[in-house]
Amino acid sequence: MDVIANDISKFNFNPRVITEVRAEHRGRRTHSVVEKSHEIVGRDENKREIIDLLMQSSTQENMSIVVIVGMGGLGKTTLAQLVCNDQRVVKYFDLKMWVCVSNDFDVKILVSNIIKSATNKDVENLELDQLQKLLQQNLDGKRYLLVLDDVWNEDLKKWGQLITLLPAGANGSKIFATTRSIGVASVMGINSPYVLEAIKEDESWDLFESLAFRKGEEKVHSNLVAIGKDILKMCKGVPLVIETLGRMLYFKTRESQWLSIKNNKNLMLLGNENDILSVLKLSYDNLPIHLKQCFAYCALFPKDYRIEKKLLVQLWMAQGYLQASDENNDLEDVGDQYFEDLFSRSLFQEAEKDAYNNVLSCKMHDLIHDLAQSIVKSEVIILTNYVENIPKRIHHVSLFKRSVPMPKDLMVKPIRTLFVLSNPGSNRIARVISSFKCLRVMKLIGLLSLDALTSLAKLSHLRYLDLSFGCFEILPSAITRLKHLQTLKLFHCQHLKELPGNMKKLINLRHLEIDKNNRLTYMPCGLGELTMLQTLPLFFVGNDCEESRQKRIGRLSELKCLDSLRGELRIEGLSDVRGSALEAKEANLEGKQYLQCLRLYWLEQKDSLWGTRTETAEESEEGSEAVSVMESLQPHLNLKELFIANYEGLRFPNWMMDDGLGSLLPNLVKIEISSCNRSQVLPPFGQLPSLKYLDIMQIDDVGYMRDYPSSATPFFPSLKTLQLYWLPSLEGWGRRDISVEQAPSFPCLSILKISHCSSLRSLSLPSSPSCLSQLEIRDCPGVTFLQVPSFPCLKELWLDNTSTELCLQLISVSSSLKSLYISEIDDLISLPEGLRHLTSLKSLIIDNCDSLPQGIQYLTVLETLDIINCREVNLSDDDGLQFQGLRSLRHLYLGWIRKWVSLPKGLQHVSTLETLELNQLYDLATLPNWIASLTSLTMLSLEECPKLTSLPEEMRSLNNLHTLKISYCRNLVKRCKKEAGEDWPRISHIPEIIIRE
């Protein structure tokens, strides 16, 4: 100890600086889904009361606001999630949107996020006036619920800007906000918000007991129960604190461990949010030493940032935080375990998982993030605004806002992490980079000059380098001087043509992450010497041109010794493999036991799907070579996903055609075969025991899936989704005729999609289709019969360009349909009488049929009806029976229909109708006087109805009509002109009128 003390004095070492520099953060992002594993106790009454508030309608205004106010950790977000997912709320609102606001109240960003939540489309690049138009298009006439979670804004002007842009929607629309501040509610015009209190004592105990004790354990450790109740009193009903302590104590059974928490005096200060932080710090104090620095490092990310697990492990590894207890353990495995440990202690949440239940990413709760920041103090800062004075002891810096320049003061600091998501300028970066001598992690987004890239070679300690979205064409060889580099990322480098020829010098490289968004055509020779490489998602097989030989391209054999590869490997350019089987064999795919996904791509075949062609002798030889190559590309039995595209072989390899395929690839879950046009027989995929997803598309000559196995052998025992697209020669499952009883069972099939299979005549579907929920058949006009007894669980049926016989058959055996789409079935005159049994059908679309089938009147729960492009339909003189029975219809779309002089009379009885859209009804001459009977109508759209000359006087009676759209109806434009038009008095009461000439 004396030696250490002397060294401290000798080298001028200082303890960790207390001063905290905390730049403005972006805030968190939440979503509307309640996690299944989340314990929810004590909020039933709150949930009921809030739902009642949301479902209250006002006669004075269409849209109103409900605000929940409460301190952090009380579960406002969780309560909002519960409310939004309640079936009463789901049914009441036409549209639900969820936006997490946090403290960055940027109106344009908020509007973009609202539109994204409503449409699932990114609109970040649009201007505000364009965004406003999109808002109008998607919210007009709808009773919507907009959740604004975690609002901090107390600026009345900003709130006014947002509320001005929002359409009022249909009557009953709501804005539902959560906040920690009464001031926020006041800015929103709510003086009496819903104040969320702590949960009650008995409810607190129920929550704590379920987390702190294994089932029945509380009876064994009665002494801990008494201590636990004392601890619970100090939690004061804050769910987050209860959950944190409960999970922390779950692993502990010694009384001293529980008493140490009970006696912690900081717990007595639970009067405000700062005191909550002291409680949460107990979770940190109880972490093993190796987890403490890993947790604290997460302060590098902004609040609510979705942290990718793989990224985080790579960063921990670069900083030297991962310590393997056994030399045989990979650091990545150690990092994965660290991540799982932190997640299990509730320091991470909202896990996003892949299809195999592996965690891909997570978030940190606001309070947990505050905890991490309180620990690292000024060693980690997130810059969202320019900071002039940088703390002396700063080690880790992230710039997550593109407009923030890089502080000059950083150049003289001992920075170990630099995350830059902005573009502070190529020249400035070049000058600054070489000064960061201690840097271990660097992420740079944007333009970097060749000089800037070359200067990276001076950063001898660098272990993680992310140059994604770079605009450089060549990665300079100077990069290979980074002997310690472990991770190199080159995603979306669209101009990149060439990697350094001496990549093999990066002897510690473990992750070379690169995608298809570049101009690479080959990999450098010597890449195979990087035997520590675990990530190589893309490998290019170069061709034999002279230029390539001069550049010493890497052949497929470079993969030979890379047996530690994990995740996905995509091999492009297999048409250029030399030496056929020998070179492919040297790739040793069969020895790569950690690969989960293998993608094999030949050059794209230009003549596929466009008629027959005569194969040349050269092409025939190429086909034979392709088979030889494929024979040598057999993967390891651990493989989960296999993709094969543009395969040139005359047949599939023997290892795929083997009747023992199920034992060769027992873990295969997903297969996609596309554009393999020279192959005529498919492998026996039905034998694969774990196969869940099978896509076969664009194969010209395959006539059958394969002969059925014996009755003792299951056929696709695990298959959930089957998609067959563009198989013009497909005639059926197998060559031999079988009875319905002998048909393949597909015991787990839930989704079946068949498209453009012109030779298909009949198909034996599952004999016991208890799982099939979605069936889609498109452009298979020859199919007239499916061997199937019934579809008791079918929810969605899509029929496009199929026979009438098939349509009638499928509808008659599908009793649970909720959605039905019928298109291009010209001779369909009537739907079957059995339509009466479709008591669950809510959506019906009839598109491009010559006539409107009879029987619609039986669909009493139908909510949405679209009739499109049915040219010969004429219901102008209909007696009303077709529409009279539609007692639940809310949305009706009629488009591209001739011969309709007026609307069907039966519509006047559909009092539930809320939206009516009339598009390209070229013969429609008038709207009927009985339109006043549509008392629930909130939106009326008239588009390209050229003979419509006026609006009826009864338009005045549509008191709930919120939006009227008139587009390209030349006779109406003048009559509906504001103040001056003859029809203006009839529509002046409508809040929103949109007229396009």
C-alpha cells in the first residue's frame, strides 16, 4: 500500500473529479406495447378511470386532451401502454399513434414521428408544410388517439405550433399525454390533470413479493418477510424502486444482505426524484466490479437510445472491460454474459429479440440512465450543444446531434471514446484526429478525406473504428497499421471500391462489418489469415480479369481457416469460382459451426421468367460447374437460415437431394430459393424437422414440390409460412394422385401464399388446417379446386385472378374470416348463401370484377367495404337489400365504377357510416336527399365525378361531418367557393373543406 501511495504522489494521480458536465440530452423513446415479462400491480382503478376520460365525447369540440402527471418511476408510461392496449380503447379509436417526446420539443420532428406512427413510414426529409398535408390526409375524419409520452415542454409557443398543425379529427379524438410536470399540463390548457399517485401498501407488497421471493420461498424465510416489509415502507409505493430492489434481492437469502439495504440511510430520503436516484444506486453498489464499469459506460448514449447489444459488447471489449475466466472463452461470449447479467438486474429494459429469442438491443430507463451519469460524473459527456470548457478528466465523448461542432478543447484531452454522428468538416477532422493518442473507440459519420483517413494510422491504441456512411472510394493501406484494431465497420459506404491489399496485417481484427451498399467486386488476398475474425457478413468472389490478377484478389479459399465466423455470411459472385469443387471445398463451410445464416449468390440470370430459351454449350458447362461448386458448399448442421439465389446448376447438389437431409440440417429454420431456373426438381425440404419458413420463387421448370413421404414420415412438421411465387410449371405437391385423407398435413402451417403459378390446377391443402390463418392465391387462374375439408381458423383470404369455383369453395369452408379480398374474378355473380356464416367478417374488398356479387347484405358485422373498378355494376335502381343489412358499416369506398347515376338506396339505412369516399364515378349525377340520414358521417370525399353538378340542401343536416374533400369535380368547384358559391351555405358548417381543381 505504501508503494501505491508513493506512486500516486510521484505520478500526480488524482481521484475521480466530482464536477459534472451534463449536456442536454435527447430524452427517451417509448412505445405502446406492454412487455410480457413486466409485472403490473395496483393500476386497475387508474386504468379504468383514464379509459373513461378517453372515451368521453364533447359536443363542443372534436378533439380534447387528457394528461397524466406524476413523478418519475411511478409507471406513467406503463399505465399509458395498458390503457392503449385495452380492447375498449382499441375498438373506440380508428387510429392510435404513440410518440415519445422527452425534452427535445422540436415541432417538425414531432410531426414527423406522429406521421411515422400513423403510417409506419419515415418522412424525416419533408418540409413542415408537406408534413402538415400528410397529417391532414392520415388523420382527417378519423377518431384518433395520439399519445405524447414523457413531455417536458413548458413553452406555450411551441405547444401552440404543434396543436395548430394537428387536425381535429372525428368527434371523440384525444391527445393523451404523460409528464412529470404540472406546468406542462398547464401549457396544454389542462388545469386539473390526472395525478398519478404511488401504489397502495398491499399492492406494493404484492409486487415486491413476486420479485424478491421464489414461489413459496417467503414461507421458508419468514425473517426476510419482516425485513422486506420495512424496506417496502421506505420505497413509498414507487413501482420502479420496488421492482429494482425486489429483483436485486431475488438472489439473496442471507439476513445480513437484506439488513444492509434496510439500514441504508439514503433510503429515508425518498421525497423527490434525486432521492430515488440514491435508491437506484443500490443496484449499482451491488454489482460485481466487472459489471460496474460496463454499466457506467452506457452513459455514453443519450436517454432512450436503443443500444445494440453487439455494439455494446464490442465497445466494452475495446475498452478492455471484458475479462475471460478461461482462455477458451471468447471475449464476445463474456460480453454477452455481462449484458445478460445487467439485463436480469433490470438495469436494461425493452429488449428487442430476433426470431430465435436472442436479444438484439435494449434501452435504459431514464432513472437508470441518470444513475449511470451520476456515477461517471464528468468522465462521460453527451454533447447536443456546443460546450466551450471541457472537464480535465473527460474520457468518453459522444456527439449525437448533427449541428454540434467538435469542441476545440477536446484535442488536448485523454479521450478514449469519440462517437461522432455529425459532420464537423473533413479538414477539421484531419487536423484533430492525430491528437487523440489515447483513443480506443472512434465512430465517424460523413465525409472524410484521404488525408483524414490516413491520419487514423497514428491512433495506435484504436480498437474500434466505425467509418459507416463514408464517401471514400479506397480505404488506405495506412489503416492496417492499427495492430490492435478489433472492429472495423464500413456500412453504407456507397463509393467504396477497394479494401487495403494488406488487410492481413490487422492481426487482432475480430469484426469486419460490411454490407452490400458499396462498389466492391472482390476481397483482398490474405484475408483468410485473420483467424480471429468472427464477423464477415459479406464476401465477394472476384473474377479472372487482368486487372483483378494485378490486384491479387482473394479467392473463396480465403474462408478456409475462418472457422470462428458467426452470424451471417453472404457469398457473392459464385459464378467466378475457379477450379470448381476444389476451391469451394477449401472454403470449408461445413466446419463453420457458429454460422447461423448462409447466403449463396450466383450472377443474376437475365432470361428468367421471360419465356423459353435455347441453352448454349458454354451455359451447359457453367451449369455443371455450378453443381460441382454447390456440392462443396455444404454447411454445418448448426445452420439456421439458408438463402440460394441465381443458382446456375442443372440440379441441386446431392447433399440437398439426399433423403437424409433432415439429419444433415436438423436446425434449419428458414429457406429461400430464388431464380434457380435450370433446376427442375426441388430438394426434400419437407423432411427438415425445424423448418418454419420456406420461400420458393422465380423457378421456371419445377413441376412438383417433391413426392409425398410415407404416412409414417411427417411432411413439413414445423412449417409456419410457405410462399410460392412465379413458378410457371408448378402442378402440385407431388407426382402421384392422392386422396384428401393422404394429403400432406402441414400441422403448423399458418400462412400460405401462392402467386403466378399458371400451371397449377388443384392443390391438396392441410387435411387438418387448424393453424392456417392467412391464405393468398394470386394469378393462378387454372386452380379450380382445393382438396380441403374446412378452414376453421382462417382470418385473411386474398383471391386475385382465380376461378369462380375456387372463390366460392374457399368462402364456403372459411367460417372465421375477418378480411376478404376478391379481385379479377369476372364471372362471379353471387357470393354463396353460406355467406351468412361469416359472422366475423369486418373487411371486404371487391376489385376489378365485372359484377357486384349478391349476398353482401348478410355481412352484419362488416365495418369496411371497398368496391373498386367494377365497371358493369349498376346499383342505382337497387331496392336497397344489398346495403340494408350492413348494420356495422363504418367505411365505404366506391371507385372506378360506371353506370351509377345515383347512390344505392339501401345506403340510407346505414346509419353507422362514418367515412364515404366516391372516386371516379363518371355517371354519378347527384347526391340523394336522403344523405341526411347518414348521421354518423364524419368524412365525405368526392373525386373525379364530372357529372355531379350540385350538393343537396340536406348537407346542412350532417352535423358530425368534419371533413369534405372535393377533387377534380369541375361543376362543384365554383358552386362550393367560399362565401360566393351557390352551395356554400350548405357546407359552411363543415370545419375542414378541401377543394382541388
